[in-house]
Amino acid sequence: MMQIDVDRAVCVGAGQCALTAPDVFDQDDDGLVVLLDPNAAEDPESEGGTAVRDAEALCPSRAIRVTG
Amino acid sequence: MTACPLGHGARVLPADSMPTQPSALFARWRDADALVPLDFRDGHEGLLVTRYDEAKEVLSDRRFSQQPQRMPRSDAQLDDGFPGGPLDDAGALAVASTNILGLDGEEHRRLRKAVTGRFSVRAGRTHRPRIAEIVAEELENLIAAGPVADLLEHFAEPISIRVHALVLGVSDDLVDRYAQCFVHGAPPQDRHDLLREAIEVRRADPGEDVISDLLANDDLSAAEVEGLLHMLSMSGRDTVAFMISTGTVALLDSAEQYRTLVADPDLVPGAVEEIVRFCTMFLTVFPRTATEDVEIADRTIAAGTTVSVSTVSANRDERRFEDPDAFDVRRDARGHVAFGHGPHGCIGQQVARVELDEAFRALVTRLPGLQLVSTGQHEPSPLANPVATYAARPVLVTGWER
């Protein structure tokens, strides 16, 4: 099962996650990452899984970690 | 000139780059090494990062500092179009206390966080309807300026400055002066006088915008409010306009690319990513200096060495992008570093994406027969900023019924 962790302490609010996987990530009023659904992409092969992996790769501050 | 310790000779940024066609020297440097020697204006001998992976590494590694702010040497002419002049003490303090590109770590984070919320994906979505209206109005102005008209002056620049004013909260009656100050260029005192007027308007009549947020933030001094507004005004004044106009050149240089978007405007969001990759504006971004010895690409960058990252070169790195010199709107160009990378990456990139999306969507749907007449973007570009960025040049287009 895929585990998603976000680190708001290093997030710089670039918004690539909210753009790429809007069902999984959002930005709060300060623009920092919010994880909407930690279980959004249980199947790493699914479309949602691909978007989450893309969001991880596109994050400019390495604030997203996907494991499993 | 002293010889470089690596024996390659000292190097300067070449003067023969064009916004859609970087100097061939970048490809040769990239081929030779991920890091090549580069001279800085103060005589320092530092390094240029030529490749994609190493560019991302340097830009996200906090062992590199934004200080000192050295500028790379270049053979290109510098023309920022901004007259100098005196500035009162309050303005000087404002600028000095918010030099966000010269700050590291928590100091930088505190100032950046004060405005990040107004540049989120959600903020871009909220602004999209008004941005679409502004684009539609400026498209009519472009057509009215024809039969041959400069797309930079009559479309790209007005969109860029009006959306900038919208997001920041500069009131409508000040927009013409705002454009004069931050697009065409005005002395520092004129710019700060205008920004203070804009701040007072919002103090009396707060809105959903950056200025109102800054004023409501008890953590910020008056100098920081004025300084952040100045920094944000200087930062976006030319980039979106450059990208709309240069992207149009790229699309029309190969008419097949423009026709592809005419046939399927839903390809525009992907095309925007390819446009910013292919037309990347920063030959180098603000330099970083190693605060300790750092290992990058199997070599040690000694503490004190200044490193400039070429986002132009990184976005043409054949190790990351297949056939990188081909402009292809169907390519998945995401992951480019056109907006920079790491903690200092472009704060306005999500609003910029909406602007570019609406601008190109309007062009391909309303002006399917658009043609390029001539453009200064097909000539070696002067630098608009010593860091060093391309300057925006006229883009004459035609192809519509008045």
C-alpha cells in the first residue's frame, strides 16, 4: 500500500501537487500543502497513483514523500 | 586574465543567444561537463551548471547561500530600460529589508510565506474568469492596432501588467501609472510613490489581494510591506509578457505547431509547459555560493565558490528531454526548471500558468490565421537583467480581418 507524507515545514507553496493531483493535495490559506486523502492512491499502478508519483517528482522542495 | 585552474580558460556567457535558440556554446558546455568555469563581474572565478539533474540539485541544496549576489560576466549588452535616480530613506529601507532573492533559510521563508497564499493553484482558479476578460479585451486592442501589430506591446504587456495589478491589489485607476513604472521603466522614487498610493487605497478599502494581506499581517513592518510589494512588482513586470510574446514566436516559427493548437485548444495546458521550457528566459538564475564544501556531479565545489545555474541549458539537456531543440506542443515537458526550483522557485508560477493558458487559448481560437511578420526575438538578445535574462523584443504579427 502506498503511503503519502507531506512536510509543511519545507513546503514553499509552488502548487505543483495541487495542480497535478488535485484530489489528493490542496494548499491552505498560506499556500502550503495539505494532504486531503492519505489513502487516495492505494494502487500504485492506478491513474491516481501515477498523479501522486508525478506530484512527488514535480515538487520543487521535496515536501512530498511517497513510499510503498 | 588568469587561467582557470581546470585549464579550460576563463569563460563568460555568450552574446549570440536568441530566446528560441540558445547559443550553441551551451550544448558544447553541456557535452563537456555538468559544471564548467564561469567568470563573475567582480573577478570571481566560479562555475556554471549546464545540466538538468545538477541544476535541480544545486537549486534545492540549502548549503548554497543567496549571498553574495555576484553577477555573471557576459558578452551581451545590458539594457534593463530602467532609469536610475535617488530614492528617499524609507524606500531604500523597504528595498533593503525585503531583498528576498538575497535571503536564506528562515529569514527568506518568513517573507515568502506572507504572500504565498495569493499565488496558489486555488488563487489562479479564482482569478481565471477576470483574467479571461482581460485577455479578451487586449485581443480586441491587438486587432484594432492591425493589420500588422506588435503582439508584445498590444497584447502581452497589457495582460501581464493588468493581471499583476489584479493579484497584488493595485487599484484600477492606478494601473496606467503602474504600467509606466514597472513595464516601461520609471525612476525609483516614482515607483515607490506609486506603490505607497496603492497601499493607502487598500488600507482604506481592503480586498482579496496581496496588499490587503500584507497590511493585515502584524508580523510585517511598514518597510517590509512596501518592500515586498516593490519586489513582487519588479519580479513579474516582464516575465509573463516575455513568455506570451516569445511563445507566440515559437508557435508560429513552425506553423504546424500553431495549427495543432487551433485544431485542439485542449492541448494548450501541455503546450504552456513546452513553451516555458523551450523559451526559458533565464540564461542563469540568481547565483548561489557554497557555504561549505559540497559534492555535486562527482566533484567537490569548494566553500566560497559561486555557482550560476543555467535554466536555459538545463531545459535543453538531452539527458532529460528527448530531442530538446525540437519544439513540440504534444511533448510532456513537465518537470522543466523554467520557473526555477527549490525554496526560491517562482512564487507566481500558478497564476502565470493561468495567464499563459488564457492568452494562448484566445489566440488560437480567435485568430486561427495568425502569422509572424518579423521579430527582434530572431536576433541575438541583449540582457534585460544582469542575472542574466533575455529582453522582450517586438513581435509583429498579422492575419485577421479588422
